[in-house]
Amino acid sequence: MALHYSAVEKIKGGKTVSIDVWVENDLIAKVKLTGDFFMHPEEQINVLERVFEGAKVKFDWIELERKLMMAIQDNDIQLVGVGTGSILSVLRKASSGEPKND
Amino acid sequence: MIEPQGVQWRVIALEENTAFKNMALDEAVSNAVAQNKSPPTLRFYGWNPSAVSIGYFQSLEKEVRLSECEAQGVDVVRRRTGGGAVYHDRDGEITYSIIAPEFMFPKDIIASYKLICGSIIDAFGLLDLTAEFKPINDIILNGKKVSGNAQTRRNGILLQHGTILFGLDVKKMFSVLNVSAEKISDKMIASVEERVTSVKKNSSATKDQLYDALLKGFTADKKWAFGKYSEEELARADELAKTSYSTKEWNSMR
């Protein structure tokens, strides 16, 4: 059964980014990013979420940031009010916490 | 703003629709403008019944007290734009949408917010109120938020919509947005009242006068005329309201 972790961060400037992470056999099975930030084109949020799928829970942060930045560049994604640093930081916060009881 | 020669804006006068129809009209008009079937368009509208709109990336269940909305007859809709959850009181605000080719605006997103919000700030000026743009997407009046705005760009079209608070019912707002019960205390309401304001709190202007000022503020630099939706836009909006914006699939998507 997948373990569910989550965390929220209020970014400087007022936007909030929240993450839900499901982990199975120490690998990330699914990620959901939510919040009041902006991103164009909006539908590409799924592309960013998929970057993390299959990654180990004990992440290689530099590699994940590189993958995230590549996904942003390859898909002409523009983040507004949130950056890759905030996304990774909230992911780190979630993964270092206790799993939730789903 | 770059105004191509001969371009005349269509202004849709203040109207009331359901939340689903309002968001569907934004999309239908965006499609028509993208296909050169409709001119750049400025809409003014209200929400009947009162509604909550949530940003594209927000979680419905985290943001909205659905049972309370149902009990109070408040509709809930997910927007195509990012940003936060908004309670749209039927009597307490005016919403606008500006829909036009992207090339007419600065490429930089914040610069385009600033430009469009400038029209609202000019409107406040006409009511003798001094408002300021606060990046990314807010307008503040006497240090408090009075307008929130959200933008998307798709198929070469920029859509920005936003609300201008005329009155403010914090208690009602809190009853439909998902804040824990203890936060709906007098202390929390006082704290929101410290951060959010309305035209009513700062001026004796009526809602009609606010609308008139917004109309003037937005159209001052434009060639424009009042217009109506095309039959095609209306048909598409009805279809989108039914098959997308009022559906569980769309609204519970995240």
C-alpha cells in the first residue's frame, strides 16, 4: 500500500504551494501539486508532477532539480509566483515528515 | 498596450450569470477571438447565485466547504486561471474579463498584470480613491487588498479576469471557504478585515458609480462600442457550461 505524505509552504510574496506524495516500495508513485500559484500553460502541471514519478524517496535533489528544469524548458512552461526551488523544498518537507493515514 | 489600427473593442455591459456560464463565456469568447471571429472583448459581470471560484491548481476539497455552499445555494466552479479561491457575492463585487490577442500586451506576465490593473487603478482615481498595483496580481487600497486578478494565455489569446470588491461580508466568505471553525472567530474576522477592504469602506460611491468608473477606466485608451455575444459564442458557452464547468470531473479535477 502506498504511503501518503503531504506538506504546504507559503512562498515569500504570498503564494502557497502544497504537495501530496504517494510512495510505494520506497519509490514515488504519484505526486499532486496544488495551490494558488500561476503556471502557463496550466495543463502542463501533469508534466511537472510526472517528473517525480519513479524517483527514490531518498532523492537525488540535484538530479531532480535538473529534471524539473528540463521539463519546464522542453514544454515552454512559465511558473509565476512559484519556483522550482519552492517545489523541491515542499517535496523535501513532505518526504521528511510522517505519512498520513488515508 | 499595442492597439492595431482599426481595432474596435467590444464591451459587454454588466450582466449576471451563473458561475458556470460566466467561466464558459470567458472560454467561448477566447476561442472566438482566437479564430478572428470576434473582436477583443471586455466583459463586466456578476454572479447569480453567489459563487466560489477556485484557481486551476487548487484542490476543491482543501479550499471549499462544499456542504456549506450547498446549504447556502452558493455555486462552486474551477477557473481556467491559476490563483486563489474567491467568494463572489452577488451584491458585493463586480467582475471583469479582458480577452484579446496576446501581442497587444507586454510579453512579461507581471508587466501585463500591471498594465491591465492600471485601468482599475484609474477607475478608482475617478472615485477619488488612490489604489496601487501589488505584484503579482493584486490591487491595494489604503494598504488593503481590494481586487484580485488572474490571467491565462492560450492559443495566442490573453484572458485576464478579476474582481473588484464593492462590499465585504467576511463572515459569509469564511463560511464557504475551507478555514477551520476556530478561524471563523471574531479575531480571525478582524484579521481579514485588516488585510481586505472594499469600495464601500472607503467611499460613498454606489455600485453603479463603481461600474461607471470601471467602464471609463478600462475604455479610456480604447476605441470601443457596446456589443453582444455572437450566436456561436452563446451556443458554445451553453455547451461548455453543461459539459465542463458544471461537472464534477472538471471541478474535482485536483
